[in-house]
Amino acid sequence: MRRNSLGLRLMGLALLMVAASLVLAGVILQTLFVDNLERSVRGDLDAALTRLVALIDPTQPVTTILAPLPDPRYETPLGGRYWQIEALDTGGIARSRSLFDQELPTGSVTDGEAFHWVNGNGLHLILVSRTVEIGTRRFRVSVGEDHDRIHQAGIQYGWDIARLFSLLAIAIVAAAWAQLRLVLLPLNRLRNAVDDVRRGEVERLEGDFPAEIEPLVDEVNGLLSEREVLAQRGRRRASDLAHGLKTPLAALHGIAMRLRDRGEEMEASSLDELALEMSSRVDYQMRLASLRTRSGEHRESSSLNTAILRTVTVLRKTERGERLHWLAELGDDIHVDIHRQDLMELVGVTLENASKWAKSSVVVQISRQAEMAVLTITDNGPGIADKKMEKLGRRGARLDEKVPGTGLGLAIATEILELNGGTIAYMQAPRGGLTVEMRLPLARR
């Protein structure tokens, strides 16, 4: 995709939204998971604290409990579960063996609320404290549990979520890509329909398009209709102009004949030349008007072999062509990137020019060179001097005024080749005569 592609923009937006959504969902899920674990631990701590309160012996001056708690972690140094009882009247403190030499700070803790405590040695506990009265005595009872287990469970859960969401992201992106391609299919159909119009296969955009694209299709069809009306109007005006000039040109020929009858040969010849020049210019412009405009992305495919065979068949039936020997060395069929109508015009004017000058034979050869098709036409006519070669292909240039013609054939061929990315070159034939070499881009299959 190109950088300014609509599909690339949509995919980029989809990737951003999927990544942001999954990251946010992962953070929320991990937070909820840790909160639930802490809530479960707080429930266990509340139950353990209630049991510990029931085991306090208030009759002893030294704070003590009647029996140990059943969880062995309380008896293992730094075992993960801890308790502490502080006598508020005497200041005596009793601790579980798991606390070792640590003392829990419970002075500013609200009764029944859990809080986190981290000491300088990296011990992180979640604690629950409560102040109780037993008889005439008051105690501050605290129970805690190591938070590392919750922390490690949260990290492991986060990695599990990350792996799961990564697979989910791949699946969502793949689905978004498939959806995007499906959504853009009507645009591809629209592009193909426009290309069909440009190739001249249809006159309007045809097909079933989504409701969102139908207004655009209607506007394009309206524009095509307007363009066709303008083109027809232009062709009619050109035709009217050509027909309108016929009468003045015929009148000029009549004046030239009368002048010639009166012995004014020079003036008559000047009028004939002017009339012929005007007629040739009109014919040249009319033939160029029939050529098709091309763009860089517009592709065609026309058979070069077919165009040559059809043109040779027609020329062989003419008075001049039936006296010539035609040799066509074609080989495999070659398709070139040019509209078939323009290709027929190109082959027609060049072969017609060769038949006009040839003495007895015309040789046609085609070949491939890299990405170009090479069409070579050789006649055995009188040839052209090297210093006059550069004049070939110029509009209206005639190197021999004795031969009938307007000098427009090779000029039209040059116009067609320039329009379709081709080139034309002229050289002396090995056995006399002229060789015309034309190169055209091959059609892209």
C-alpha cells in the first residue's frame, strides 16, 4: 500500500485502537485480579484475627494465648503469616514466631481496615488490626500475610493475559484486514469500471455498487455523458468545418484552372499548392482527432501480428500493392500496449508509405527486445539521402514532389508513437531503399 492509502490509514487506526483497548483491558483485568486476591486474603485475615482474639488469656499479666493457631506458617520465621497482640494497659507485646525480631506498627491503623506495610528489609505485608476489650483489659490485635505471593500471582496473571491478548490481537487484526479488503472491493470494482470506460469498452459505469458509492457513480456517469456530448459536438463542428472548406477549395481549383487557361501558370500553381496544403492540414487534424488520449496508468493489449496481417491483406488488393512481393516474418504473436484502432492506423500509414516507394518488395519483421516490441518495415525503393533523413516524420514534409501524397503518413505515425510511449527511427536499407524501425511497449498481461 502507498503511504496515502485509505486502507493503510484504516489499518493503522485499527491497530492503534486494538492495541490501546487490549492494553487498557489487560491493566484493568490485572488490577481486578489483584484486588480480588487481596479481598480474599483480608477475609482470611479477619477470620484468623477473630480466632486469635478468642485465644487471648486476659488473666495472665504477660500477654499470651491459650493455644497456637493451626497454620504452621505462624511458627516458621518469616513464614508468610504473622500475628501480634499488644496489651494497651500494660504495654506488653506478644508476637508469632514468624515475626522473628520484627514489630508491627499498628498505632495509626483504623480498626477493621487492611493496610500495607513495608519495612526497610523488603518485607511487604497486608495487615488487619482491631482493638478489643476482654473484661477490664484492652488489647490491640493484628494479623498479617506476606504480599509477595499476591504480587507474584499478579505478575504471572499479567503475563498470561499478555500472551492471550497477543493472540487475540493477531486474530482481531487479521479479521480487520479481511473486513477492510471486503469493504474496499466495491472501490476496486469502481476502478475497473472506470478503466473499462477509458478503454472504450463501455460508455458508462456499470455494476451493482453500495449505496454510499452510488452518488459518486451517478456523478461520474453524468460527467461522462456531458463529455460525450461535448466530444460529439466537437466532432460535428470539425466535420462541418471540413465539409465547409471543400467548396472554397473546389472554388480555388476552379480559379486556378481559369488562370491556367489564360496563361497565368505561376498564379495557378500557387493557388493549387495553397489548396493542397489546406486540404492536407484538414485531413491531418481529422485523423489526429480520432486517436485516443492515454495516461500513465492506462493499459491496452493489441495483437501486432493481427494488425500487420490485416493491413497487408488490404494493401495487396490495391493497384500498387498487387504488383509488390510482400514478406512478413512475424513469429510468435506479440501484444503491445496500444489501442487496436491506433495500432491499425500506425501499421496502415507506415506500410502504405513503404508500398508507395517500393520497386518490387516490402519486408515486415517483428521481434522482442527487453520490454519493447520492434516492428521493422523495409522497402527496396530509391532510398533517402542521409542529410534528408531528419526531415522524415515532420508534418507535411515531402521529399519528392513527383510522387502523389501529402507527406502526412509518417507524421501521423510519429504522433501515434509519441502518444503511446514508442519511438521511430529511419535508416538506409542494406539493399537500397528505406528501413523504418518502430518500438512499442509490450502489453502487461
